[in-house]
Amino acid sequence: MLTRENKTQKIEELTKLFSSSGAVVVSNYSKLSATEITDLRKQLNGQGIKLVVAKNSLVKIVLEKLARSMPEGILDQPIAIAFGADEVETSKILYEFSKANENLKILGGIVNSENTNAAQIKALALLPGRDELYAKVVGSIAAPISGFVNVVGGNLRGLVSVLGQYQSKIK
């Protein structure tokens, strides 16, 4: 049982997390075992995402304090909340875990101060990640440059070949 002091600390922690996170993804964890929750926490922590299991009454207090809301029906069941900076990465990890483990049900959340449902979280999860997008941009920029280098290199190789043949005729 939480004491009044513990509840106050938990409310302060949740307030900081809700305020500083770009993505808040809520899931029903009730059918997960303790080891499954630990595995999920490890995956999320590896990406700098915090998973918190909180009482719905405390979450309601925090949301009211921050003048935010949660999609209808989410706070009527046991929830685990993932707080992350990157909405795509947070959604992707939870979605992949829920595909591998049917006991985790993504319910929705708040992304960039907007309420989202489970379908929107899934859509975010299917987007390419930030690192993948960076790689595509770098590849797009590098492709013309490497093509130019190959063309110039090909011309030089051709010139060297012609000079080599000309030199063999002179001898």
C-alpha cells in the first residue's frame, strides 16, 4: 500500500515524465508475467525509454494537473506507460513486443500532446526509424557523388589503358 508521501513522490515523477516526453504509449500489461515485463523494460531502457506501472487514480491526478487527457476507456484497466522522446522508436519497440507476445495490448497514448489510439500507434511503429531515415538521406546525397567519382575514374582508367597500348606499340 502506498503512503501519502509515496503517492506524492509518484505524482511528481509522473508529472515530470508526462511533461518531458514526446511519446507516451499506454498498454494493458495484466496478462504479462514478471519476467516478460522485465524483458520489455530492458528493451525499452536500452533505447532510453522508461516503462512505469502506475495506479490509474494517480495518472488521472497528473493528467488533470497538466490539463491533459487520455483517450476514453484507457484508464479503466491495468496500465503500463512507456515514456520516450521519439514517438516512432517508442511505438516500434512496444509494437514489436506485442507481436511477439499477445499478452501485451497497446491501448493508445499521447504523442506530441495529441491523443492517439492503438491504430495510430501501430502506424507510427511501421514508419522507418530515425537512424534508418538518416541512412537513406546520406545514401541519397552520396549516390551522385559516388557516380561522379566512378565516371571520372573510368575516364582515367581509359586514358591509362590507351597510353599503355600506345607505349607498347612504340617499343
